[in-house]
Amino acid sequence: MKNAINKAATKNFHVPLPEQFYRRVKETAQRQKKPATKLVKEALEYWLDEHDKLALHEDIARYASATAGTGDDLDETLEAAGLEQLACGEHNR
């Protein structure tokens, strides 16, 4: 029953690859002793994770840039406490 559910939830892509790229994937899969489809799936999952991290970073940078100097910027009390900590650290050197 579990396999039937997993199969139903699985979708396939048909991705035409240039011969040289296809050969590299097959050779790498053979070296790693795993199916080429698993290798490609792992590579794609990694790329999607990295893409998501980059998109989040860009969103945060865009927000920080848009709110710089506004009331949504760094809290003045927190900023003062941070500067105080930095000053204390300088005196302890």
C-alpha cells in the first residue's frame, strides 16, 4: 500500500540532455554506484535548496535596504547596548 501511495505522489520529468552531459551523468553514477536518476534527483534537490537560500538572502537584503534608517531599522536601545558591549570589549584588551 505504501509503494502505491508513493508512486501516486511521484511525477516524472523528461529532460533531453546533450550526449556529452548524459555521458557524464552516467559515468558519475557508475563511479558512485547509484542509479543515474537518483544522482540527478540529489543534484536537483541540492540546487533547489541553494536557490531557496539565495532567494531568502536576497529578500532579507532587499528588506534591510528598504527599511534602513526607518523605524523598522535597528532598535535604538539595542544598538546602544551593542555599542556599550563593544566599548567594554575594547577596555578589556
